[in-house]
Amino acid sequence: MAKQLTLGDSFTLSGKGLHTGLNIKLTVKPGAENSGYIIRRVDLDGTPEIPALAEYVTETQRGTVLKKGDAQVSTVEHCLAALYAAGIDNCLMEVDAAEFPILDGSAAIYSEEIAKVGITEQSEEKNYFVVTKKISYTSEDGQSQIVMLPDDCFSAQVMIGFDSPILSNQYAILDDMSAFPQEIAPCRTFVFVRELEPLLKMNLIKGGDLNNALVIYDRQVSDSELSHIAEIMQQREVPKNELGYLNSPLKFDNEPARHKLMDLIGDLSLIGRPIKGRVIATHPGHTVNTAFAKTLRKDIKRQEVFAPVYDDAAAPVLNINQIKLLLPHRYPFLLVDKVVEIGENNIVSIKNITFNEMQFLGHFPEEPVMPGVLQVEAMAQSAGLLVLSQVDEPSRYSTYFLKIDNVKFRQKVVPGDIMVMKVFLTTPIRRGLASIKGYVFVNGKIATEAEMTAQIIKNK
């Protein structure tokens, strides 16, 4: 299992805000394990904090806005995209205004600073959002769609289209997140000239200019409008008959599509977990991106731990004969058939439930149900395999229950089911005592969970 990551050190950036026009200072710091992304408003009394999670999104007009209580912050997506692409799990961002600085309108400077300070591995393991089946979301107007498909790692593809002779249809693909700093991060946000006046009337883009946004002039307007636009963009003039990008050349032919892919990554970071899956987005935008992230957050809250994904055709890490060398249990009480994953602090094991097992003679003959105590015992045996696989001469040790707490049975387990057990140490083993959390999954959902304390004793 991969470990959580944070920044190797802090870095500070300053610049004006795209919408407020204020000069803003942002300091990005390492975060504590399991803290996720936290934004702190250091300019407000009490320095309130806003978790960078989808449920705190309140607005999506030309940027993602997060709000908790009276504290609000916007234009966070570029910074979040750079952190997410770098694999950062935990980070504290301190800002002295209601938005992040726009910088050059891209994520390039963020990626450069992350590379400078480096990345530090933490002791806790990453908690992935693993896509096990197709997930799709369509916007209310039916114009945008996001689809997630199973994959071994995160990858993304976006397709955009506008009613414009300059920017009609484009697509962008990112198959490897390590390419983000070179292929996606430099791509700037963009705006059409015809959008400038309405955005200003909404009290937005006060800090926008040709240094921090691509400006697309795709429909000719009057001389007076051109003069006004030039004033807005802080330019001497706008070419009257030359349609195109006012600040060409582009960094890539499909720079707008690449920027939309960046925004998608930043918005999806708001689910609070790294994704293992492929994302395909048609006409994405902050509104549909964050709405989709909110639906994923609801699933995460309902199922706080997701079922492990394993290749049933792959050779097990421990087969039944290897298990028998580690555990003293035998028929009819050996309740682990194979181990498919084992790490320093966690194990994933499998128990196939068949009707030919002794417990079903009496539990119950007409309605066979796997006893809950045997499910807990199977998790305990998995924990024993985790511990005993790390000691010399495992046959000289035994593990015994001391305590079982917070046991919950959420659904029946019956013959024909496959129990996928994920068990992990909640604290390091001290003085032979192991604190354990275990889950039994059936058909991708939690069937049973329990907290256990066990003692590892050397046999006499």
C-alpha cells in the first residue's frame, strides 16, 4: 500500500486575485497525516479553516468557491490540481484574502514550487477512491457529462466545444499524472471578449488581464466597445479586424482543453481521496465538476471504507498451505482461504463461504447464515497472519483475543458469498499488544466490522 504524502517544506506566493484585484499572499505548508487539504483564512478573526471538500462548495461562477461559516475562499482549483497531481494527500494553505492569487492563470508556478520543496512520505497509508464499476453523472441541462471507469491509476480525458469560430471543439488527455507539470500545468484560463462586460457587472475579474488569462476575440464589435475592452484588459488597443487569441501564441494548440482538464483535476480533488480510475468528461466546468464530486462525497460518507480490489486470477500472496505454516488453526476452524495483499500494517484476505461447512448444520438448516462470531474470528485470523508473517519462527507464537469492541453486522453472509476481509493495525504493536480494525466486505459492501485487541504470546 502506498503511504500518504505531504510537502517537504512550505512555500509562499504573492499576486493579485483574478476577481478581487487585491494583492494576495498564499503560504502552502505541510499537513498532518489524515488531515487532507485545509485552507486557513489568516486575515479573519480566529483564522477560520475551510476543508477543501465538495460539500463546502457554494458557488462555481468562473471558479470554485468554498465556504464554511462566514469564511469563504475562491479560485482554489489551480493550486489543488497541482497538489493532487503531485500525489499530495495532506496540506495546509494559509491565505490573507477571499481568493487565491491567479498568478499567470495556470498551475505552473504551483507545480514548480512543489518540485522545489519536495515531497515527504508519511506513516499512514493512502485511502484511495477505487472505481470498481462505471459511474456517470449528467448535468441538469444535459449539456455536460462525466464518466468514471475502473483503472489501475488516475487518468483523465476532456472534450470541450463552444459556439465560436476560434474555439469550437477540442480534447485533451492525461494518461500519466507525472506529465502534469509539463503537459497540463502551464495551460492558462481563458475568457471570450464578449464575456468581459457581463463578468464585470457581476463584480468579477477585477484582476484579469492578458498576463493571467487567454482572451479570445471571436466576434467583431464596434470601435467604442473595442476601446472599452482595451481599457478593461489594460491594453492600448484591440485589433479591430483580427479575430483570434489576443495573447497568442498558445503554449499548446489545445491549451483551453488542457486547462479544462486541469480544472477537472482540481475540482475532483474535493472528494478528499486520490482516485484510481479513468475520468472522461464532456463539456466539463466547475458547476458539473463539483456537483459530481458532491455525489461521490455522499457515497464516501455512506461507506467510509471501500472494498479492496484484487485480481482473482493472480497468484495469492499466501495460499492455504502457506497460511497453515503461520496459523495453528485447522478444520473446521481455519477461516482464511488465501491472502491477496499484505503490507506493513494491513492485510486483505479471502474466505469463500460454502454450504458444506459444519456451522450450517445448525446455523440454520433451513436458512444458512454465516455466524457473526465466525466472521469476527476470520478477521482475527487475518490479523494473526499479518502479525505472524513479520516475525521469525512464527510457529513459536500465538495470538489471543483480549477485547472486541464496536462490532456491527450490516448484512447477512450466506453460502455462495465471498468474504473479502481488510484488517489493519490502528496503532503500532507495543508490548505484544495489537489494536486492530477489521472489515468484512460482500459484493463490494461492508457486511461486518469490528475493533479488536489481541495479545501476541511466545509459546513455551
